[in-house]
Amino acid sequence: MEKDRPILLILFWGLILEVITFVYFLSQKRFPFEFYLNLVVMGITVLGIWLVLRRARL
């Protein structure tokens, strides 16, 4: 688990920034290409967090 801590830290910070960006686009009621790209990247980040946590438990 100790070697996974830096990776999890980066992924969680990325997720926090992606949520802030998501809220910004929702508040502006604009949905440009970057909004949908943010959704894809958010999904990849959540998947990465899930995979790292799953590997750490095994």
C-alpha cells in the first residue's frame, strides 16, 4: 500500500480538480467539447482509483 500512496494522491487531486471543472461548466450552463472531455477523463480517473485500491487489497 505504501508504494501506491503517491499514485492515489495524484489521482484523488485530479478527481477533485475535475469535479471543480464539472461544477463550473454546470453553473455556466455551457456544454462545449471540454465538458464532455472532462466527463471521460473523470471516468478514467475513477477507474484508475478503483484499480489501484483493488490491487492494494489483494
